[in-house]
Amino acid sequence: MPEALQNTPPGEEVITLAGAFADRDAWTAEGWCSIERALEVVGTRSAMILLREVYYGATRFEDLVRRTGLSEASTAGRLKQMVADGLLARRPYQEPGVRTRNEYVLTPRGRTLFPVVVALVEWGSSLKDKPSGVRLVHTGCGAPLVAGVRCEKGHDVSLPETEARLAREV
């Protein structure tokens, strides 16, 4: 454990700020924070529950409205934004005798959110005041999926082992 954390009481561990990032009062993250950018894309309840339904296999507008409980106007607006943000793509389909319509499918960018979805499912299941909901499991062995944080070299990394630096310093 880093020396700076040896005297930190359990439960009070935080990310260590390093380099130019260490002087917390010398900067603000507003406007350039990657968390803010991510939340601008998926930071609404409607975006996340629409993604949930697409991950579960729903693709058609009427199914997404029905399964999420969102209004048609909300669903249409959010789907339009998710397509513009590159999370979903429109794919035309046509049933016999009916005009061509679009269904919504995950893009490669939308699939990269899978670990985030797993983490939200796992965390949401831990809330004691709500029913546990769904359990995501590995098809190959049946074991529950767990979210985790690893460095690029494959080490599991905990919160107190995490250091924040400006991207140009890494």
C-alpha cells in the first residue's frame, strides 16, 4: 500500500491525485472531464433503460416504448440522440403490406458500454431496499458476472491503488 494511504482509516480511501492534478485547487474538471462527457451521452434514466432493453434484444420502437414505460415522444427523442451519439444504429425492416420502418441495434460503440451495464446491474442488485432483479451469468459456466477494474497489464486495481493524472502526463 502506498505510504500516503497507510494512515487512511478504512472506508475513507479515495483516488490519489498526482502530478499537475495533485493541486486540487489549481484546476477544475468542468468542461473537459471524461465522466461529464460520458454522462452527456448516457447520463439519463431513459438512455440507460433503453440501452437495457436493446441489450436484452428489443429493437423495435413499439417494443421499446412498451418495455420501458417511456412515452413515445421521450423514446423517439432519446433514440434519435443515441443514434447521433453512435450508440445505436437504425436498420430498416418491412413487414408484408406495411411501410418500411426502422429498428434500433447496438453499434460497436454501444457494445463498449457492456462493462458499465454489468457494473450497474451488480451494484443495483446490492441495494437492500429493492428486489434483486436480474442476474447476469456466463453462458459457458453459469457463474455470475462481476465488474472489475484492471490496468492494461492485467492487474486488478482497487480504489486506494488508483492514481489520477492528467492524460498528457501518462
